[in-house]
Amino acid sequence: MLIDADAMLGRHPRRDVGPGTVTHTLAEMDRFGISEALVSHSWSWLHDPHTGNLRLTELVAGRPRLRPCWVLLPATCGETGTPEEFAASALAHGVAAVRAYPADHGYDLAGPDVAPVLDAVAAAGLPLLLDAQQAGWAAVEAVAAARPALPIVVGGLGYRVLRQAAGVLARTGNVHLGLANLSSHCGLEWLADRFGPGRLVFGTGAPYRDPGESVTRLLWSELDDGAVAAVGSGNLLGLLRAEARAA
């Protein structure tokens, strides 16, 4: 079973990657054999996180295969309320995880402005997701070290990042890597061998990346069946403290 930890709803204003509707997303999941997906909304990334988060909640209501993932902001401008209000609202709306775009939204992931909301989501038990290009590895490690109970999943890895990622994995226990754009040749196998499959999470980056890339990377890998099952869904379910709701 595959559960996608890295997907998005909503049309992109500049890239032709599909309509971003719930119907189209579910059809693509069926096409690639993906049971469930953790989804954010493009508005939360490219427009206004508060508006996008609420729109996402409306879209996934009654859609158990789609788990909402809200986008966080520092509380300095009051856009999403206080850190405690943001975390409480996320839990009240059934949010499964939160995502950060520090580079695009103009803040330092390891800085003092965002620290209170990171503390609040960690206390709420919500994993943090982000793409590698949104924050340097030093910032990821600093946040992970300061909050060892906060699971962090770094996706969008790209090519030639294994040395940097491996150092952070070796020094932390709560940083995980997503499969979206894990482009190093046999990088998945190397990471699973060195750090164990438990540090890896299936994600596609859809619709901005073809889901077939991550599906093929995992299902055609040299990992054994148990490791494939863990990476495909088990590890994410453990981070979400949840069980699969749809097959």
C-alpha cells in the first residue's frame, strides 16, 4: 500500500500541471495505485496560507483518502493567529501534518520568529514537512535538535545531496527523507542500507512531479518487501500516529 506524503490540490497559476481538483487528484492516485495522500493547497503556498488552509479543509471534507496538511507561518504578523491558536485549529480541523515554505514565505526556519509555532505544532504531535530547497540542512538540523519529538520530513531532495543529508540523519533521530525527486542513482537503496528504511517516507511531489517517478523508484528498488511496505506507508503512518483508512 502506498500513502503519498507529498501532494497538493489547487491549480498552479503559471504551470500547466492539471486542474488540481479533488476528482482529478483521486483519479491520478487510482492510476498509480496510491491509496491515500497527505495534501496541501496551492493557495497556502502561492497566495495566503490562512485562506488556502481553510479552502483545503473544505475540499477534503468527507474524502477519507485525502489527509489535510496545513501550511504554517511565523506569528509575527498575526496571519494565522497565535502559535497556540494555529495548532489548536489544525487539530480541530483534523489536520494530519503541517508544511513550511521558509524560503518562499520569507523567514528563517531556525530563527526566533518561527520558533513558537514550531514548538506549538511539536506539542500537538504534528509532523513538519518541507522541501530541501526551502531551508538549508543546517537549519533543518537545528530545528530537529531543538525539538527531538518533532518529526521532520524533507522532500524534493534533488541530485547529489547524499553527503549533506547523511550527516543530518546521522546526528538526529527525527529527520526523515521523502522520495520525491530523490535523484541519486541507487540513493534509496544506499540510504535504507545505511540508516534503515525507517528514515524514508514515500512521497511523489504531485502534481508538479510525475507520481510514476517515486512509485517506480520504490517498487522497482532492491529493497525487500518489508522495507518497501515500511517506506510505502508504514513509516508515515507511524509519524502521523494513525492507521490507514482506505485501501
